[in-house]
Amino acid sequence: MDRDLLMRLLAGDDEASALALAALRTGATFSVGDTAHPAGRHAGVFGHRLRRMRMHGVEPLGLERAVQLLGEHGRPVRVGLIDSADRTWHFLLFLTEDGSALVACAGWQLVGSPSQGADQLLSVGCAPAAGSGAVLVRRGIGLGVQAGRCA
């Protein structure tokens, strides 16, 4: 999927989509899967991950809504990921099977990154100092991603 199409799909009215769009506009990396999987499976998995994140004091932006929308969608979805250029935000996208529409979007800040709020991301944002080694929120909360550090 090309960046321009993904940016058009993110032109929604929810905060997670707006922040993901801002991240893309400021050089975020992204990927979108080629295959679709049942939305209900994703709703179950990410419902569990939402509970685990909350147990660890993380309130992901839009994930509760995404789980609800996936449950209602009932058709296969493709998954996309966006990482902000400064590595302070991570976004999870669910697209229709043909990639023509956004079903849901969620995002969360990475632990240990500078306190960068949504307003800063929407403007331009500040990159963390080189070598700051901010630990990813994804570590240890059941998101299926190996422990990692931001450079």
C-alpha cells in the first residue's frame, strides 16, 4: 500500500486516526499486511491485550473502540502498523480485506520516550536524544513483540 492511499484512509474524525495521519505526514514508517484474517479473532486477541496493557498502567488511544468495531465488522481485516519517525508513538490499523477502508485505528506512546503529547505529534514533534534507549511499551504486556529499544 502506498503512503498517499494510507493517508487518505486515515482522514477520520477519531483522535487515534488523526495522530496516525500526523505521524505519516512527518516521516513515520509503516507496513500493511497482504493477507486478511477474521476480525473476530483480532477483537479477541486485542481485547485481551487491552486488559493486559491496562493492568500495566497503559491506556492505549482508541484500542477499546477498535476492539468494539472489529467485533461489529464481522469480516476479515488486514493489519497495518505505523511507527512515528521519532519512535515515540506506535499505531495499529485494521483495514477492510481489500484495503479500501479503515475499520479501526489505535495508538500508544512508547514507555521511556520523552513526554510527547498528541499536540506535539500533530505539530511536528521532538525526537528523543540519540541513544536515549527508550523502552517500547510493547515489551512484557502480551503484544507478541520482542523487547526492543528505540535508537
